[in-house]
Amino acid sequence: MNAITRFPTVRLRLTEIELCAWIGQAAPGDVLVYHRGFLALNITAQNTCLGEREKTELARMARRAFLASETGLVHLVQRRHGPEDYSYLAVARPKPRHARAALSSLLLAEVA
């Protein structure tokens, strides 16, 4: 999955664990679409089509993606498709020398 030429028209559903698994096995340059929609609204809005459980999981997954970015494991980028319609992408970075420790931290860290 080194290049994305076409984005799906439906929202992707991905769990925090699936995101972590992808980060652990991704080669540099691999791309994962981890959400499609408007992340901030999908997590907090009352009128979203997501239930409370799905919103909670989406928020956890988004925080985990941010932590992976802060740890240097991925770049996070967005692609705008239209009003309130974005693809949220994680692009795998080369694994740092301390990748094993960083990945362990990513998988075990408490997300507040």
C-alpha cells in the first residue's frame, strides 16, 4: 500500500489496536487512511451518525495516531474532498533506531 490513487467514498472504520498493528508492520512510505469524514465533528457532534461507543473508539484512535506522530513513527496528513469531508492519512516514517522501544511505548501508553 505504497500509494493511494483513489479515495473511498465511505468512512473507514479502524480501531486503535488495528492502527498500532499497522504502524508496527508498515514500511517507510506506506500510507493508511485511518478515517474519512471530519474528525473533530465526528468525535464531538451530537448530530453525527456515530454512536457513543464508536465516537469514543474514534477519539482513542485519533489520539494514538497523534502519539505515533509525536514519537516519530508516522507523518499525519489530510486530504480535503469537500465540505466537512477529509481523508486522514498516516504515512509511515523510517523506523528510528529505538523503534522497538518507541512502538512498545506507543502500544502501552495511557491515552488520557
